[in-house]
Amino acid sequence: MTINSMPTAEQALKSPRTLLRAITHYVAKEPVLAVLVAALIALQVFHPRPFKSFPALVDWETVMTLAGLLILTKAVECSGFLIWFAHRVVHHIHSQRALAYLLIALAAALSTLLTNDVALFVVVPLALSLNELTPLPLKRLVIFIAIAVNAGSILTPLGNPQNLFLWQTSGVSFGGFVLALAPLCVALMAMLYALTAVSFKNVALDLSKDTEPHPVDRPLLGVAVILFAAFVLLADAHRVSIGLIGVGLGFIFWRPRIILKIDWLLLLIFVFMFIVLRSVAALPWVHDAVGQLHLTTPLRAYAASAVLSQFISNVPAAIMLAEFSKDWRALAFGVSVGGFGFAIGSLANLIAMRLAGQRGMWAQFHLFSVPFWVVGGVVGGWLLLHF
């Protein structure tokens, strides 16, 4: 549903049913939000709690950090620089395997600072456009790009929502987080490149027809880069509210279309996740069941988060298990590895396959991703205990 299709305030006042119908339609189109709303309703029916207690369940610092990053990454995306850069780089590629190496590196690098979702929205369309110039193993390429953004985004707190949450709740510095997660990121990327070497042929490619111009909005790019650095420094100093106010007001008055284009639904989903998952974690029988897992050791917390991610995705797994374990590094390792395996392990997997629009990707995706999760799980556990 677009902004223009929503009822106006005047229409809503005249017909509350119109507003309710629009909201219901909107929620129904977003399965994650629909599940969260249904879960919240069920909780309120069987285990009600005062509505005024809901705001206290939300980690607002994480939500504000995510909001600021959404604005800034959207500004970088709208500047056109990422597409311009990507198309310029591929001109130096002459084989299918080399192209796979490049797109994987590009996806992983972008995901470290611009989040895994933004990386996908740049690299997957690039792969689709290149496939129109010369035949490519497109399904396999998109699958490897999805694995790459999950692996690359592990490195920094800005790479994905679960890292962002664990960074904010842990109190560790930006550099400390990077150093802690670097061994796992390096190991998984090495595994991915080894798998790429045997999965793509060294067949010659001709991409010389890729001559379409891609203009760059240099003022927007320059401002976004400066504000991005300032925002990260403020978030690292736990002054994210100041950074969000500055970034938000700046773009509202200068480029309001940036604010309108960000994924507001993701912020709403995050708020509902905190409310629902922390409410569930507080239920006596859930608390007792998870307590029996004895998540007091790093390996137990790691295994629980890696496995739970396969069933509820890694972001909810991080939020829920953080109520039972304060070992943020073990949880970060676990939910990072949990992004592989089943497609639901990471929302990035679902986004990648949706962007590709190719039939028959599910079986092929799991053919690569599940073994990667198994081997990555063993490697991650060893690194957790020895580094």
C-alpha cells in the first residue's frame, strides 16, 4: 500500500471503519507484522498486561539508532553512487567466476556499513541487469549474494538489526564489537569464497554492452557520508537521540523525500518485536523452559541462538535470548550463524529471493545454505571458545 492510498485524516474522522479497513489490509500484506499483531492480541487475551507498560519493553535506543541508519542509508542509495560504482567496477570482469567473486565482495563490503538489506537492494538488481547483457547462473548468483550479506554484515554493529540491538544493549564500543566478531566474519567469508571457487565456472564473459549512464547526486552523497560518520560516533557515545534529531531535521527541511522513502514498517516491526518477545519471555512457563537450558556458558548460549534462529529468524532470537543470557558475544556469534540454514533464519534471505523473482530458488537455496549453516556452526563454536 502506498502513502497515497491511505485515507486522509478527514476521511478517517468521518469513517473510522475506512481507517480500520486500511490498517487491516496493510497489516495483512506484511506477514511478519501480521504474526506479531496476532501474537500480541493472543497475549493480551490469555496473559493481559497494562498497555501503559508496553513502552518500557521497547529498547528505544536501538530503535532510534535503526531509524537514523535507515535515513542515512536511504540517502546514500538515492544519491545513485552505489549503482554507479557497481557498474563501473564490473567493467573489469572477464569471467563468470570472477564476477561471482566481485559481487560477493561488493555485497559483503556494503553490508558492513549500509546494512545487509541495502546491500541486497544494490547488488541483486545489478546481477539482474548484467544477466540481461550476458547469460549468468542467476539463481545461484543471488543465493551466494544472500549468503555474502549475512556473512559480511557480521563484522560491524551496523551490518544487521541483531548486531545493532546487541551492540546497544552490551555497552561495548564500536571497535570492541568489530574486534570480537572479526574472526567469525573472516572464517565465514573464507568458507564462502572456497565454495564459490567450486560452484562457478571460469567461463569468459562480455560485459562491454553495459554503457548506460548512472548519474550521481554529489551534494546528497557528500552530506550523507559526513552525517553517517557523525551519527556513528554519537551512537558509539550513547548519544543517539541527538544524532537522530540532527539527521531527521536536516533531511526533513533539505530532502524530505528521503524521509518519506525509508522503511517505516521495519521500525514498527521492531517495536512490536520488543513488546511481543519480551512479553513472551516473561511468561512463567517460557521462563522456566528456557531456564532449563542453562544458558550460563558461552557454548550453550551460542547453540541456543543458532538453533532458535532457524525457527523464528535471527533478529527475534537475539531479542528473546538476551533476556536469559548477558553473554552478548556468544549470542552475536549464534544469531550470525543462525542467518544461514533455513531461509527464515534471516530476513535478508527472503528479500534476496523476492528481488530475484526466479522460480525454483527455494530448493537450490537450501542445498547451499543448510550445509553452510552446519559447517559454519562448528567453525563458529570453535572460534567462540578459542578466540
